[in-house]
Amino acid sequence: MGKQCKTTYRGGGADVMLIGQTKLFNKFRDLRAQNALPQFIILAGDKGQGKSTMVKALAEIMGVPVVQPEALKVDNIRALIDEANKLSHDIIYYLKDADDMTPQAENALLKVAEEPPKHCYILMSITDPANILSTIKSRGQTYWLEPYTVEQLKQVTDDKLILQCAQNIGQIKELQDIGAAKLYKFCETVYDNVGRVSTLNSFNIGKHIQIKDDQDGYPLALFFYMMINVGRKRIIETKDDRYLKTMYILYDYKKKFTLKGVSKQSLFDMFILDMRKIWREV
């Protein structure tokens, strides 16, 4: 493979643990058996929903390697196209977390997505189809990964706090790594203090959150889910309407953070200020 791409997984012989998503997995298996598997597949679902695991499972069905670009920039996509046109055997090209793909890279991808070379299978994972060009979506088949049931998540953990917060297996693993109780306590601290902090200090809360991928801190999505979990508990315990108002803000901003092109740092600062406004109400 060229230096713009790397082999991240080699199908054949490995045991891929796929919890849930059985319906979609069986569909892909049947399509492959019928020689009708689409060559451009878009896997949609939240981070941690199992999109990468599904790619590995599909590689097992096909007995082929998975090749992933080093980055989703225009030069990497062009290198992928050059390689794809020279293939003599089947390969899966995996475009992971394509929500933030540049417009230039998307336009370059159109050339191969419209009519993929014979041995080229492109799998793209995204959280929200609205974040990619409509022309890209029209050339691929979009499949949504199903939400996990509580029983499926219990196959991974029996930790009650984690099960109250986690929406998928990826989030379970993250909560195990960072400590669910530690995040819960942090969220309680945010609720208890957000109404009293100054404008300057309110922004310091963001220093504990992984707002961008290259930052340290609690994962942003898990922070929102745990804030919702703590808020629900306090609605029952306190009957304070401000917790209910907080729920609306949390769900609204959680959605906004999935939009392409937003300044996540500025958006988080706005979120804290809106929270502060509620908790300064008498």
C-alpha cells in the first residue's frame, strides 16, 4: 500500500465479537453470498455504536484486508483512487469518522464512488448523514446501526452506573477507562457550581472536557450523557424545575455538537453560559 493508506485489519481467521447488529450483519452476509453487496456502503450511527466492528465482521465474511487512509484529506483520497484502479483482488477501503471530511476530499471521492473499480469496496462511517454531501449519499447505500438494548449492554458490563449512562459498547469501554463514578461526581460539581461562577471561570469547566480530539479530558458525548443522568435523578429528588429546563439545553447542545463545521470550543462556552443563566434564576 502507498504511504497515504495503511492496512488496519486483515480478514480471515480472526474472531470478531459482534454484539447486537445481527440483522444488519446477516443482510451483508446474504448480499455477499448473492454477489450483490454494494461497493459503496455508508454506516451511520453514534460513536461507539459498532461501525468499525461491523467493518471487521464484513472483512471476515469476504476474507479481505481493510485499508484505511492516514487522513481524510484530498491527497489521501486521491492516493486511494490511484490504488483502487490498480487492484487485482478485493479490498475494503475504510473511511472512518467521515463527518469531518473536507469538501475537497468529498469531491475527489465522488470520482470513485460513482463507479468503484471492480475489486474496490468503500465503507464510510458517519454519525450524521447530514454532514456529508448529498451527491456522496446518493452514490452509496446508507445503513443505520441499531441502538443497543439493555440486555445486550449487560453482556459487556454489570456496572449499574455505566448502564444508566452508556448508549453503546464503545461508551461502556470509555466509561470503564475513565471511571464512571469520577465523571458522575464531576457532573454533580458542575450542577452545584455553574450558577455561581464568574464569566471567566465558567469557561474553565471546558478544560476538563475533551472538546477536540487532540485534547485531554472527559469525552464530550459521555459528559452530556452523564449530565442528563445526574439531572434526571435530581428532578426526582428535588422537584426543582431548573433541572427540567437543563434537560432541554443538554439535548439541544448535544445535537448541535454533531453538526459539521461548528466551533466546538465556542459552542461549549455558550452551553456553559446558558446553563449558568438557568441556575441564576430565583
